[in-house]
Amino acid sequence: MGSFPDIKTNLGEYADFIVTFLDEKFKGLFEAIFYITSRTINAIDGFLVWLPWWVFIALIIILGSYFRSVFSGILYGLFVFLIGTFGLWNEMMTTIAIMTVGVIIAVIIGIPTGILMAYRKGFSMAMRPLLDAMQTMPSFVYLIPAIFFFGLGNVSAIFATLIYALPPVTRLTELAIRQVDREVVESALSFGSSKGQMLRKVQLPQAMPTIMAGVNQTTMMALSMVVIASMVGAKGLGEQVLVAINRIDIGLGFEAGISIVFLAIIIDRITNGIANKFQGKKGVQS
């Protein structure tokens, strides 16, 4: 009586069919995406590794000083220097390259999608369950289609990271556009502004602080995927954490882990500082 009835729904077979179908029909597209993405990651990684270490640290200090404070800038520079002393300089650069590409793609997709959701209520209602699923689905599940489409490596890491990190910037872009003062919008319309002009000159500038908060969250979620992405062959700091787990190497695990923490603090504070700058400009304009 207490056992579940013999009823089965093979939903997984449909998911498998869809992924296989996409791989067969759009193989050329996936190969092109793999080529462009891998070349971009390698180019950014190569440039960062080529850049003299002291120049990179100086850039971090300048960014930290401008967007936070001089003390913060010096502290962030010290964090980066410490990562270098751990022998993880190149791994840090690879992690930054993967994150940069992932966040850029997320922003390119997420902001226009959020704008469209703000303008089209039906599209917004259709997208919300999908965004919920993207955020709540266990991260490891994303790795399966990533390997299927792109094989092992950094491109698969970008794919998995993109799915996980895309929702925040999309949601906050929609929220930001919707929260623009209706009186400001109506005033722009009364002066003969088209929808495109109103979006570019009124709504986006007003919404930019909230959008930047979304970019900050997307960036932090992308960074949180570096260890998980190492399971599909992604290089960088996450790979060192995985190696430390396999070897039960406490020292390497601590150094790689604290390096990720340092990187997270630097990125979070600087991107928050950028958002605050936009907020300040908005206040001045108001």
C-alpha cells in the first residue's frame, strides 16, 4: 500500500533527445562558438601573462584607489602580490580570462534580454521560470551538455558559467528599466522622443546603477563556478583546488582557496565601486 505506483515519466529521455538533436543539427555553429571562445580566452590569458607583474598590480591599485579608496587600492595590490608569491600567478590570469569572457557574454545576452522583458510582459512571464531553473538547477548538471557540445576545457567552463551567471544581470536589468520614474518617461515622450531615444537617453542612464549591481552579481557568480568548472578541464585557480583535493594537499588547497577569496574581494569591491560611481552621477543629474 505504501509503495509508489508503477508509473514512469521518462523526462530525461526528452532532454537527451533535445541535446543530441541540437548537437547534430548545429554542429557547425558549436564548432564556431568553440573556436571563437577558445581563441578569445587564450588571447586575454596571453596578454595578461605577458603584462609585467608590477604593471598589473599597479593597475589594480589605481582601480581600487579610484573606485574605493587609496588604502583599499594598496590592500588589493597586496592581495594580488600574495597570489603571485604562492606560485599561482599564471593560474590567476587564466581564471580572470575565463571570468572576463563569461561575464562579457552574459552582459551581451542578459542586458538586451532584460530590456525586452521590461517592454514585453508576456516575454517576461515566459522567461521567469527559465531564469529560476537556471539559478536553482545544481551546477554540476550544466557540465553534462557543456562536455557534450564543446568537450573538456575552458569553453565548456564558459558554457556552464554562463547559464549559472546570466540570471542576475537579466533580472536586475528588467527591474531597473521598470523602476524608472514614469513621470520622466512621460516627459520624454511628450517632447517627441522615440522609444529608442527614450531607452538610450532616459531609461538606461537612470537604470545604470541597478544594472551595474546585476553585473556585479553576475561576476561573483561566475567566479563561484571556477572550482566546479575545473571538473570539465577548465584551467586556473579552480584546477589547483581540484588537484589539492585529489592529493589531499592542505597547503595547496589553502593557497588556491585563499587566492580565490582575494580575487573575489577585489572584483566585488571594484565592481561595487563602479556601481556607486554611476549612482553618484545619477544623483547629480537628478
